[in-house]
Amino acid sequence: MSSDLERIQALQGGTRRWYYISEERFVTATTVFIPFGCPDWGAPGGVRKPQLCPFCNLPDAAIDYQRKFYGGPIPLKEHVRLFRLTLQAALESAPGTHTLNIFNAGSFLYMPFELQEEVVRAVREMADVRRLVIESRANFINPERVDPLLEFLETVALTIRVGVETKEHHLRTKVLPKGQSVEQLVAAGACMRQRGVTSGGYVLLKPAPGLNCHEAIAEAKATIEWVVGSENDSLGMDEAYFCAACVPPKGRLFEAWQAGTFQPATLSMVLEVIRFAAERFGRRVHLLPFTDVPPFVAIPSNQVAQAIPEDLTGAPGSDLAFHAVFEKYRQTMDKAVLVAPAE
Ligand code: SF4
């Protein structure tokens, strides 16, 4: 019989230093997970779904959690109880938390409103945070779902992150396939802008097999431009969260990696894109860590063709130096540190 302690530990995503654009300073951001999963694509019961986004391990991770600790789906009341316990533990270990990330392995706005309401109630009662960050697919970001949430949040500011991943339509809708149309993304951006909600889009470098180095770099740069740029056809979001697509321990991207048909982008490719982003958009583009729960089996390397595991086991010294540069950038958001180490 598993204890609450084990269940809660698995739902704490830790604390990180985060650049807060609204106040142009670094703040403490703490992450808490709700193991709700991703029934966003219409899976019955909300726990089983085909893995539609091959780079994403979140639905499987939520299902594994549900099976391990509950033998199946978790009742809503238990989600609320778990969330309260997890939030309390997370805040105790991260005093001074400014920003609370609540990630549910799918769209926060897709969860039953009753659960959203209870979660926000817990945040308001238990946490003195300034900002709440959630994730959602674009098609759920509409006045019907966002307005009631804002009402409950009162003075707590809201950020909604959207998995844009790539600008290229065929790649985004057919290869990945995220299933988010341009119209849905534009409408979501407008909905957030009109309500003062901070908006952000995830951007992935080399998100699928079949892209060569030059195509992948050009695609990632164009996507960053599209997400945070101010051209007429851009999404005009406030922030972008950039990362290379890394390989989770199962799913379609993992199978492609095992078959030798996919390798994550190299460290040099990541550097080229984040330098471009930092030059053009400053601190509005974050470089996310190459980490996940459960850990990635392959993350960017310059030296190892099949890439290296998340814990950097077996990484040559020059890869370690490169990763140290990226970590320094995450800690400082100072573009001057974005210099390739000697190989
Ligand atoms: S990327 Fe988002 S929509 Fe796709 S499987 Fe993961 S959680 Fe679900």
C-alpha cells in the first residue's frame, strides 16, 4: 500500500529561478503536477488515449501514476485532496514562491471546471503567489473557459502556455500531429491579449524525424518569430519557451530513436537558435532545461551521434561544457554567455 508521502513526492516538479518579464527580474517559480492526463483529444474516461504527440510523454506518465497509486482513474475529489497536500509540501520546501506552475499532463482548461475551481480555491487559500501558470491547447482558450478562471483568481495574475511547437502547418498538424490550426492559435492569442493574460508558446527544435540540420534550425527560428514577433501574421504572444525535442523513454519518438531514424538536435544547433532568439527578442524567449519526469533517454550532444541521457552519463567533456553554458544562460538570461566552448 503506497503512502501519501510517495504520491505527493511524485507530484512535485521542484523550484527554479525564472525570469519574470512583467517585472523584469528573476523570481522563484515552483511546479506542482496534477496527474489528470491528456484526454484533450477525446479519449473515453480521460485516462487512455493513443499518444498523438510523439515527443510527449505526459499522457503516459499520468496513466502510469494513476495505475501505480490507484490502479486506475483518480476520482475528482481525490485529485483535489492530492493537490492540496502536494501544494502544501511544495510551498514548504520553496518559501517565497512568486510563480506557481500547475501542470496536469494535458490542458488545464480541459479539466472539469469543478476541479479547476477547487484547485484555484486551494491556491488562493494556501499560497501567497503572484502568478499562476497553466498549459492548454489553443482550442480551449476561449472566453467561456478563461473568464470564470480569471474571476476565481482575482488578483493572482495568469499565464497560459500553448504547445505551438512549430510554425510549419503540415509538420504541426499532420506529422506531430498537434491538431491546432492557425485560426485556433490566433484566436487563443487574441483571447489572452484582450484579458491581460500573459501568453506563451512552446517551440521545439527538430520535433520530428526527417528534418535535416538546416531545415530544423530555419524552422525553429521562423517559429520563434511567429510566436513572439509583431508581424501582421504573427501570434504576438508575450513569451516563447524554446527547447530541442528530446527523447522520452517510450512512445513514437523513442521508437524512431531506437530505430536510428531520429536524433535530437545537436548542442550547436540549439546554440544557434537561442542566440538568434536572444538577439532578436531578448529575455522574452526562455531556454528550457533538457529534463522531464520520467527522465529523457536522449538529449542534445555534439559528440555522440545517438545523443546522451538526461543525467549526462557518458557525456564527453566538451558536451558537459556546452551544457554548462546553457545552464548559465538559464540562470542569467545574459546573451553574452552564449559562446560555444572550445571542442
Ligand atoms: S503535447 Fe499536449 S496535447 Fe500532445 S499529448 Fe502532450 S499533453 Fe497531450
